[in-house]
Amino acid sequence: MALLTILEYPDPRLRTRAQPVTEFDQPLASLVQDMFETMYAAPGIGLAATQVDVHRRLIVIDVSAERTEPQVFINPEILEREGSCETEEGCLSVPGVFDQVERAERVRVRFQDATGKSEERELTGVIAVCLQHEMDHLEGKLFVDYLSDLKRERIRKKLDKDRKERAARKRREADARGARAY
């Protein structure tokens, strides 16, 4: 297993619409495992393949506190939406940012598991919100798209500043170790 790099907003690759998964093979199984490892390490409760620069319709989710209920949703389709709830969301691709987003309270979803078997399930609560959030990623949409233009611009600037600070800190640490790149 391997940790994958999570793309960060405003990376344009996050806007790529994912294509259906057509082969249910060992490379797919490995990708699923790598995505779970990446999601748990981040730490997060959901991860779409688009976020790790793999533009396939694949989502991994584990909303359990113990991280013992991994779920895979391949080629998901929402068949029904019911109710409405507003919850505070965050995103691994928009680190450190949280805001209120309105979603359906209940969804009925059709998807395939990692072996290609089709399933239908009704989801409510956190997992329903998480699935809708991750499905947005498959369409090239981010939770910040639900926010005002002003909030989005502030978030982009904050993340740019954070990235520059992380890069400067890494350079200082490398200099302190006497590391040189040739």
C-alpha cells in the first residue's frame, strides 16, 4: 500500500469530471487500498479518486470513529434525494477550511462494489452527506463552490499563503540539516 498525494484547491485537476470504472481488477483493488490508507492518514472520512488525480468514479468512505467500517462506492448514482440538512463540511482538498453546506438528508444510491457487484442502499446522516460531498468531486465540484465568491477567494488566498509557508519551512529545515540539491 502507498500514500497518495491529495490535490489541493485551486488545482485545476480537481475540476476534471471522472469517467466510469470499467475494469474490476487487481490494479483497482490496489487503488482502493491506497485510497483508504491515504484517507485514514490525512485524516478524513471520505476520499474521491479525483482528489488523488485518478479520474475514475470511485469513492472510499469510513465514517466510523474506530475506522472499522470501510465502504467502497464505484460508479455511484443517486436515485432519490429526500429532506434537507445543513452541516459543517470540510475537505481534504481544502485543508483547514470548514463551512456550512446544505445537502439532502437522505439519499438512495446505486453503485458497484470493488468486485463489480451492483448494490442499492439508502443512506442517512453523516454517510449521506459524505457521499454527496464525494460525488461532487467526481463531477469536478468542490464544497467551496456552494460558498460565496468572496469566501472562495479568501480561502484560495489562505491556502496559497499556507503552501508558501510550508515550502519555506521545508527549505529552512533542509538548510539546517546541511542538505544541498545538486
